[in-house]
Amino acid sequence: MATLSELLAEHTDLPGLAVDHLQRVVGDWQLLADLSFADLLLWVGAGPIDDGADIVCVAQCRPTTAPTVHLEDRVGTAASRAEHAPVFEALRTGRIVRADSETEAEGVYHPYPTYALREAVPVRCGDDVIAVLSRDTDQQRSRVRSALETAYMACSDDLCQMIADGTFPTTEDRAATHSSPRAGDGFIRLDTDGTVVYASPNALSAYHRMGLQSDLAGQDLAITTRSLVTDPFDAQEVVGDIQAALAGRTGRRMEVEARGATVLLRTLVLRPHGELAGAAVLVRDVTEVKRRDRALLSKDATIREIHHRVKNNLQTVAALLRLQARRTENPEAQVALTESVRRVTSIASVHEMLSMSVDEEVDLDEVVDRLLPIMADVATVHTARIKVRRAGSLGVFSAERATPLVMVLTELVQNAIEHAFDAGENGTVTIRSERSARWLDVIISDDGRGLPPGFSLEASDRLGLQIVRTLVTAELGGSIGLHPGADIGTDAVLRVPLGRRQGR
């Protein structure tokens, strides 16, 4: 489905400021849909309305507080004046227009259910009406409204009028929507003096958790909140924010703590027709969420510290093996110790990446790029003339699979360096990778002498190749093969599935 920006570009020639304003409206309209108990549709003209052009629906939002009126998606659909007369009227006059489907003329097609109450709210940006927001409500719901429904609807009516006035949402309002409370989390309505006119049960529960012993109704919310908040600076900031909203300045999102409880507050200025009508405060108790966040942060920090210590220990082991290799006069022992240094260093590099990562994932490109100089450095004496390069992206792997994959790559590169070239011979080893939705395909190719006659990977007794076969099949669930290159040299072909291994 096309995005709002794409639909606006396709059907309108609105300027950038108007497009940004519609993005803010859509970014904040879940709150409006929930307060209105209504489906919201955003309509724009597909051309000059006076010339008979149709309107197009460019966005849709369903309420979480009531059944939806529109079961089908209407985004991208066009409609004529006969189908949506209130929308055309709101576009033309810049006023809110309400139409009951029961009063529509017979014989005229309407895409709404017969029980829908439709309200068209012009969306104003500056001096221009740039779109229309339609509210479609199920009239079969009980005509007798509860106190909560009445408070919700009164607030939504004020916000809709502010949309028609062009005063909501502002840039500051949009910034406050990030992780802000929803209507169902907790709702408080204040009069112009800051006195609580209505507090929903969830809002009252949040304040009780903060230490309030009485009801909220009739209390000055700023004074009450200040008496509960633990930090005096936060308490004064909350008071200033509520008072600013009552004075008509843009509200914002805040997080406060009181007696072990953590609560999110968002204040909304209510100023329909340019006249202050109090404020709304959304409240959400996030105590348990914050507790889990702190636990996760502590666990994450512990895991990173473990990876850091493992990396340091492995580097110490590598240094001891390197020292032992230098003091050993037996050539075979020197080769074995040098290969061990390389393998330990490969594992240490993965843990070094994990110690700096916020999650258990490893960027293999960065790890391999760090290891390439090390591979050449610890190889046999003629490796100074061998170039190792990487082409393509290996991507990101989980920590569980990154370690065996890095070891496989280093073993294959080292095998090519040591066995494909004669002493003093120039050459190149290339790691080519290609990643699809299901597979990571890696070809490690060299331009050396090629495979010896009768070579078989399965029958090879080389320790490095035995390690490779074991890691590829048992740890990665992939496949590995060694084949003659297209022209010269050898290709080591590795295929690793990107999904979870079988049995995991």
C-alpha cells in the first residue's frame, strides 16, 4: 500500500508545509479516533473541487475504544460529491459539517453503513483548507453515554475544532506523541482553572499508585501532582507544564516518579475557536515497564562485560601461544602454535564486537576486515606477497552463529594462502559474498596452482579443513565444497542458511 507522502504526491500539488502538517495530523490521530469512538478518514481533492474533481482517501485510522464502521480499507479510493457531500462542503466552506445517513436522499448511493453518523472536519494549514478529516461513528451504540464517554467526546470535539482552526497539531505536539500515553491508559479533563473535572478509572489508579489517598475530581491537578512527585525539580516542572497548557502554550510529554511508581504524563491544550477551554492530561502507569527496562539494561551491561572479559582472556591466551611459538625450535610445533594463535584471535574478535554491541548480533564485514591483516601476518613466510580482499557484504549474524562462521572463513582463507602458492609467488585471495532472503553464499577464490590431482575434501586429513567441515555442517547447517576455479586457482564455495538451523 502506498504511503501518505506517495498518495499526496500522486493526487495533489500541496506545498511542503501542508504535507508536513498532514503528517502531523496522521501522527496524532489515533488519540482522536479513540476519544471520538470513530473511524477517521483523511480526504484530499484530486483536483479543483469547483470543477467537479473527485476526492481521494489518503489515510485511515480505526478506534481501539469502539467497533470499526469501515471493515474494508478505503485508502487510495476516490469518491464523488454524491457519495461524500459533507466532505465537499467542508472543503468548500472550511466549516465542520455533520450529516446523518438517515436523512440522506433516497436513491443516492452512499458507501457508509445506514447507521453511520458522519462528520467532516476541515484540516486547515495557515489560511488554507488542505484536506478533510471525516469521523464516522456507529450510531447503534448506546445513546446513553457514560461519564467517560462524555468526557472523551467533549475533548475530541475540541480537538476537531482546533484542527479546523489550524491550531492542532503543532510541531511540538507531534514531538510529544513519541511513546506518549493513549486515551485508554488514563484521561483527565481540567477546566480553565486547572481543577479536575473528570478523571478516568485508569488515571485515578495511576495517581493512587503514586500515593494519592483521595479522589481526583475537584482537585487542582498541578498542586496535587507536585505533592506526590519525589524529585522537587520534576515536581516543579510538572506544575509549570500543566500551567503552561492552561495558559494556551503547547503541552508536552513528561515522566515522573513518586513512591516507586513511574508515570508518563502528556498535557494537551484545548483551545477551540481560539478560546481556552482548559486542558486534557493523558496518564500512563509505566512502573512495570520501567522495571523491566532497568532489568534488561542491567542484563545487557552484564553480558557485554562478560564478552569483554572473554575477549581479554582469549587475547592473553593468543599472546602466550605466540610467545611459545617463538621459543619452540620444532618447525611443526611452530606451525601448530601459529595456527592456534589465529583461531583464538578469530574468536576474540567476535567477542570484541559483542562487547561493544547493544544486542547479540555481529557485523561480519567489520570482523573480517579486522582479521584480514592478522591472517596475512601469522601465515607462512611467503604470505607477504599475497593480497587478501573482500567483495560484497556478509551482513549481520547472531552471536551464536557468528563465531563458527568467522572461524570457517579464516580457515579457508588461511588454507588458500598456505597451499595455493609457491614460496615468494605473488597472488590474490578474494572473499566474494552474496546474500539473499534465504542464503548467504561465500566464494573464497585464489589464483594459485589449483587443487592437486585426486583431491577430495571429505578424505582430506588437514586439520583446518576438518574443522571447517565440522563447523559448517554441525554449527551452521550449511554446505561446503572445494572446486577448481573458472580459469585458474581454487574456489571454496560456502552456503549458509539465514534462517534458524534445523533442530533449534
